[in-house]
Amino acid sequence: MRKLNYKFLSLAVAALAFTACEEGDLTATGEVEAAMGELYVNAEATASQVFGNIDEAMRKLDNGDALPYTIDAATFDVDPNDASRYILDYGTGTNTRGKVVKGQVIASLSGTDYLATGSSVDITYDNYFEDDKPVMGNVVATNASNANDTVFDLDINNLAIQDNGEQDSDGNMVYKTMTLNSEKTLTWTEGANTPSDVSDDRYEIADMAGSTGTVATYDDNQFSFNVTITSPLKIDNSCQYRLTQGVIDLDISTTKDPSPLTFTEATIDFREDDGCDRFLTLDLYNPSTETRLSDLTRQFGGF
């Protein structure tokens, strides 16, 4: 499966943003895909960022660091009424990651401690906004480690964010929602022996065995798409852009008739040969029209 319109490719995978460095002209695309792509990026970025923040916070906790401490410019502390519940508090507005974040992220721990196999943390959003847009849903990180490997299963459940909205005929703003569900497995290849220091961590991301990978819907389910990881995404925290290698296939469908889609298949290859850089190669195809664009070079903004 490799389906998608080019502008929809701005979604790429968890938290990608494409920039210049283009070869070829792909202007014959739809605004619908562009809007969905941007929104998908925001959804994956929100889920990825919240996991990264809570992962760092819980590792510090297991290491014995004294609470409270600062994570992502927010205050992390235990809930005074529940010793297994932790709060990452952005208050009424905190500038971080190039945006204003407010509200709280709640992390509820099940098990002895975060780094114990079988333990899990349920991450939810409490009156949480990024640039005044609400975020809902939850992320569950389960420690699935064994004697040989540090492994976490990551479930993203009904994570919902809004688009920028548009005015209706009466002048009222109407917002559409992107809802994301995803099941991934994160396997550490380096850094597991220094749990209090995430800067040396390296891990691979793959679709969870037996899962459907990533499924999302947009605009009252009129659009749906799948993202399949065909070669593990390799994350290296010592690299500025973090994602150093991996391949994904994309598939999109719509119930709208006629379909507004142009290209319906895509493969994105995050090139290993560029080292710690941000180059990727795109292959696009529409089997109905037999239109193909191959080996197009792009850059991504980070992961």
C-alpha cells in the first residue's frame, strides 16, 4: 500500500514538516489533501511530543530525581491526592516548541515503576490546548521489555485535533476534526542502560505486530488513510533531526464522489546514506491513470 496525494505527503509520519529542496513540479494537487496533511502532522507531533516528555519525566522519577522538575518548560509533579498520578502542568500558557501550550497532561502509572516490565502509563489531556486549539484522546505506553531488549508498545487512541476552521454562510467558524489511532512498537538499540539520560537513546519504530498500524479519519469520516511502516524508522537522539532511516507506505481513500485525489499511492524513504541529515526520497503513483513520479528529493523538519 502506497497511496496519497503529494500535498497530503506533508503528513509523512509522526511529526514531519517538509521544507524546500525540491526536484520536480507537483503543483497539480488538491487543497483538501494539503489541509489534511498539515493536520495529520500536528496530530502525530502532539502524540510524539507528549510521549517523549512523559518518557523523560518518568525515567527521571525512577532514577530518584526530586519532584517537582521541569520538562518541556512545564512543571512535572505528583498529584497530591494520588501517588500513582502525575501532572505535567503548562498553566495558563507556556511558550514551548514554537507554540503556546496551556492546560495539563496527566500520566497515570499502573505497576511498580515505569521501567518495570508490564508497567504502563496512561497519558491523557486535561483542558489542554496548543495555540488555542483543543487536543483530546489518550496515549498508553506499556513497558514490554524482556531480558534482552527495552521495548515499549505505544497506543494512540482517538487523539483528536481541530483544523484552522472556515466561516460558514452565516459568518460562524466551523471546525473539522482529525482523529488518529495508532499502534507502534519502540525498541531501544542504544541508551537503555542510562535510563536517566535520554540524549544517548536510539530506538526503532515499527508497526505493532498484528495491528493495523496507523489509521486516521477526517471531516466526519469522509476521508480515511493508513500509514504502514515497511522498514523500521530509526531514531537517534544525538542527531538534530532524530529520524535517520526508514521507509513508509501510505494509502488514502475517500467517500466523496468524484474523488478529489490526484496521486493515490506513495512511498517515503528516509535515506540512510545522508547520515545525520534530513533528506528523503518520494515515489508517487496513481494506478488508475498510470501516472508516476519517482526519486523526488525532499527535506523534513524533524521527528
